[in-house]
Amino acid sequence: MTWATPECLLIAALIIPLAAALLIPLFHRWPNLRETVTLIAAVLLCLTVIALLGPVLSGVRPQWSGVEVLPGVAFAFKLEPLGMLFALIASSLWIVNSIYSIGYMRANKEPRQTTYYVCFAIALASTMGVAFAENLFTLFLFYEMLTISTYPLVTHRRDSEAMASGRLYLILLLGTSMVLFLPAIAATYVLAGTIDFAPGGILGGKASGATMVVLLVLYLFGIGKAAVMPFHFWLPAAMVAPTPVSALLHAVAVVKAGVFCVVKVMVMIFGVDALAAAGQSGWLTVVAGTTVIVASVVALKQDNLKRRLAYSTVSQLSYVVLGAAILAPISVVGAAMHIAAHAWCKITLFFAAGSIYTAAHLTEVSQLNGIGRRMPWTMAAFAIGALGMIGVPPTAGFLGKWFMLTGAMQTANWLAVAIMVVSTVLNAGYFLPIVFRAFFRAPPEPTHDAHGGHEVHGEAPWPIVLALTATAIGAVALFFLPQIPLALAQMMIGR
């Protein structure tokens, strides 16, 4: 066996970010070297994941098994198409987020930067573990590891507000997983005799309709990172963290792990056909649709830019759940596509919010009049990300919504159609006014900024602008070049 086999690459993708987490503290006195280690690790991880893409597309499913903890339950990894898509998203965005972090953390003189980069690397290792998990046991371990490794990032500033938000973060995420998610896994093991992921699911014919409803409720609300209401409060509260952490939470790892787990459980534990045969689409559509609409309405009322983006994320995550809930093959493909689209568009929006804070120390939507004239790169990128979240072509956000809408029409799920139409209008209602303010309203009279310095007349430091420009380009490129995520999504459902 050589190092370049798919199995070795699979393990390498788990080890690289952990190795970075061990090396980064050695260079805490030399920031340039510390951040070089971060960037090298990010690039190596991305290249390793890309090297796995060819084998997965050709039908290879690399796997590795460790110790067996229960009969038929092992600590094991296996790379399937949905996991491949998630790993591609997270590993590629780690690179741009690292570049952005260098500019943001230095420009804002953030404390404890070494701890920040260490925790970020551990979070990426956890994300790879979630993506590669062969069974619910392995997935649960890395899901919890992701929660714990991101807690120090949420509480990074360590003031009273950050610590209160961190407590809420832990209580909701650990609480839902221990009280709901873990019992669901145990019940699945009892019913099916296994908790390995399998194409088509493992519960078909082994659980009654009522049992499926109970299990689905446990999984849907137990996977708290998906932020389905009412277990969404941790997400807006976590906006107290530095903007690169917000980007990690919303685009790179945490919430993506949540909706990834929901889709994977529905496709590979229950099975789309089994759920459709049991008539589970209706109530799932109501639950997901309620979160989509209510979170959008709440977002309309938020003046703080990051909180508006946070409630937008709560809404957009349930778009993914809604796509899976429609239970049509094309809508499930749309749900997977929307995971990728949301990642690139939403990270662009958060990068732009951090750029505005860094250059102008502005945090409220009402303060953004005319800012597009002095920060054109930032606000142009913001506009692209906003159009992507609304679902306007030629941005990536259009594709997933189109597939989901097509699936809803094919299955005559008119409630889902109405939810998507109404929420699209609401999305435009809370995003387009920001773009209008930035480019078409006169800027305020020059004043001193909140930090006592002179008014900032320009963009944030170049690493910030470079990163947000790259992600904005990616949000458009994914519209014109959707072949890889589309192929992986279709392979996920056996099409």
C-alpha cells in the first residue's frame, strides 16, 4: 500500500488539520510562521480531498475501520458522495477563511490568536470526521468534537456577553444531541441491528409509520446544528464572536455539519423511498417551512448586520431540510446543491460584514448609507452573496432552489412551493435594502470613527478583500460549473 491510495488519503485528510493544531502553538511567538503553518495545512487538506474526488466519482468508496465498540458498531470511516461534497466545501473554504483571518485578526488586534488558529484546525479535523463517518457512532463522536472545539472560538473575547453566548451554545448543542440525537441513534441500532450508513437506508420495513415519525423528530431536533426552530437560538447568540468565527459557524463547518447530518440521515438511514411510502413529507414540510418563513421575518427586523445574516442562515438551513422533506429525488439533489451554494454565498456575506467593521467600525444596517462608494469591492461581493441567497441567476443559490421547486411541483407539494415563493420575497426584503443603501444613498457627513481615529476612506486590508473577492467569484462560478457537486448529489441518491 502506498501513501497515495484512497484509503491513505482518507486518513491523511483527518490527520493534516490535527497535525496543524499541534504545530501552530510551537510558533506562537512568530505570527508569520504560525499563520504559514495554518495556510500550508489548509492547502494540503484541500489538495488531499481533491485527490479523493476522482476515485469517488468513479465509484470507489475508500474506507478504514478501527476498534469495534459494540457488535456491528466500529469506529470507522467511509467516503461516499455526500461526504465528498461536504469535505470539498469545508477544505476549500478553510484556505480563504485562513487568508481572511490573517487580515482580520491582525487589523483588529484580536487577543489569543494562537488559540484561535488551533481551535480552528481542530474544528476542521472534526468536520472531516463528520464528512467521512461510516456510521452514526463515528459521526456522533466528531459531531460532539466539533461543538467542543468551537466553544473557545465563540467565547473568544471572554467578556460577559461572549461567555453568556458560549453557555447558550453549549447548552443547546450538547443538550439536543445528548437528549434527542443519541437516543435516536440507540433506537436505530435496536430496530435495524446496525447504524452503518447505506444507500437507500436501513430502516425500510423495520419501523412502523408512527415509529418513523418519533425517530425523525428525535433526529431533526436532536441535530441542533441544523438550527431548526425552536433550537436555533445558539446561532444568533454566537454572533458575538469575531467575524471569521461567524464564517466558520455559518459556512465552513458547524451549521453545514448540521444540515449534512439531517440529509444523510434521511437518505442513508431512513431512505427517501421509505419515507415517501410512509407519507412523512407533509409534517416535515410544515416544520422546515415554519423555520424558513419565521426566521426570514425576524431577519427583516434586525438592524445589526451580523444578526440579520444569522437569522438568514437559520432560514436558509431549513431550505436544505425542506428540499429533503419534499422526498423527490430531484429535490434531495437540490438540498445537497444548496449546501454548497449557501456555503460560498454566506461566507461572502460574513466576510463583507467583517470588512465593513474592520475598515469603518460599522455594525448596523442603518449606518451603511453610501458605503459602497468607498468600499466598492466589499459591497460588490456582498451584493453577489445577497443575490445568491435570494436565488437570482447567475449565482449558485439559483440552482438548488430550482431543483427543490421542481421536486415540489413534481410531487404536487404546493405548500413547499408557496414557502419557497414567499421566502424568496422575504429574502429580497432583507437583503436588497442593504445593497440599495450602500450604492444609492448619500453617505453621511464625515465624522470620527468609534475608535477615535479619522474616518476610513477605503477598503479593509488586502487579505480580507482578497478572500471575499475569491468567495464571491466562487459563488458565481458554481452556477456556471456545477458539474462536480451535481454529480456527487446525483450519486448520493443513486441516479
